[in-house]
Amino acid sequence: MAMSLDKINKVVADFERLADEGKKIISGFLYDLTKETDADTAGYWSTIFSDSTDNFLKDYIRDIKSGLRNMIVQQYKDLVCPNLNSIYDHIDYVRYRGEDRNDEAFDAVKLVEHLNQKILIDLERLTYEQMRIEATQLIGKYDDNKNIIAGLLPLQSYKDSVTGHKDYKVDRYSQKAIIGFEKFTALLIQNKQLFYRTAPSQFQYQCPVAYFMRDMEAPVTTENIGYFQKVNILKNGSIFFRFNSYDDYKTVKEALQGKPPKIYFPEAKIDVTQLFTRDRQTQYKRTVQL
């Protein structure tokens, strides 16, 4: 049987009840001390159950709530919106990271409802726009005659140990920039085809250009890879993507410039009982339709 959000709420409520009982026990013990012992003895024993004890119980409960909040949010991200970089960018950070020292009431059901209101209501456009912004960080020029979209990479410079010359290579930061552009390109081109339509929130792509170029020294060129006829990188960091067709080039260019793609973003739905299933492969696959 799957773990339910109501069951999580019950666990938190049980911990809070135990903490309250613990505080009552300590309070009663200290009261008895003041009645049954002299002032010096009572003062000594009271240091064992100082105000820090009460704070410890509060902090312990707060840590439990914070941990459960983070667990729910992470499960939600893994299952519903794996392509969003940071789910906390879209929700109430203070309240749902447990940073509020007033320690508001914990409610797993309301937390998921909040996630649905902030993320699920327009998940596909939210994910698409994030992917578009990541892709545009690399891009700077367009060539309609050659079907080329060009950009600039932050290549890593280093001195060759043999020649002493300064060389440049595609490090992980440059690779990340390529991935952002290549993944967005694949999303647009694949969604023009009948058998490859996938919602942005669930889209996965191996990014052959990025992984081929990783740790390669500039200048470097590769041909007939992914959706490109040619990709080449110069020593100054300039990168050129020549598309296989003008239609593909035009589709990506217009999307990068802000023109909405000619695809329908499906409404995302979620079954909250699936958040804590044993099967980690369970996904909410949503198809994209023309």
C-alpha cells in the first residue's frame, strides 16, 4: 500500500503530541522540585531541564517537518516536473523550506495542493520557457542563407605543457551551455513529427553534440550529428550550428526569438497516491499534439 499524505500528517501530529507530553512532564517535575527541595537543590536540578530542553523539542519537531517537506517536494519534482531546475523557484520558499521560525502548521496535503497551484496548473509552458531561456544564453547570431545559428561558449583556457601555448577546450560549463541549446532544439524538431511528441516536462534527449564535444580542444568540427549537418567551435569560443534543413532552422530560430511553437501543451494531471510508490520508474507521460 502506498504511503499517503494523510499518513505523513498523522506521523507529524503524533510527534507534536509526544513533544507536548514531554514538555508537560518536565514542567511538572520542575514544579515538584520547587515544592519538595531547598532553593539551592532545585536550582541545580532545574539547569538539567532549562529552557534549552523546550527549545530542543521544538527544534526536533521543526527538523522533522522540514525534512518531510523537502522529501515531498523532491518526490514531486522527480515524478511530475523533472525538467525544472529548481522547484523552489516557483513556490513559497520560506514556508515550504521550513525556514519560518514561527513554525507554521505542517500539512502534507496542502503542500501538494500548493505545488499543484504554482506548478502543475501550467507545467508545460513553465518548463518550455525555462528551456527556451537556457537555449538563448548561448545564442547571438542567425544566418538564414546557411541555416546557421551561432553563439559564444565560455571555453576553458590552459597552457600546453609541451608548447607553452594557450589552448582552449570545451569544459563542463561549455558542455552545459551546448546541452541547453541542443535539448531545446530537439524538443522543437521532434514535436513536429508524429511519433516523437513528448511534453516538455517529460522530455529527455541524449544531446550527442554536447557529449562528443566534451573536453575537446578548439577548433573542433563534427558533421552529421543529431539534428545538425555540421557543428564547429573556434578558438575564440564561437560555435556554429548548421541545421539539416531550413525548416528545422526556421522553427528553432523563431522559438528562440519568442514566437510560440505550433504545438499544444497538454494539461498536466497528478495522482497524489503515486508520489511514494515503490516503482521509481512511474512517470506521468503526456503527449504533445499539433
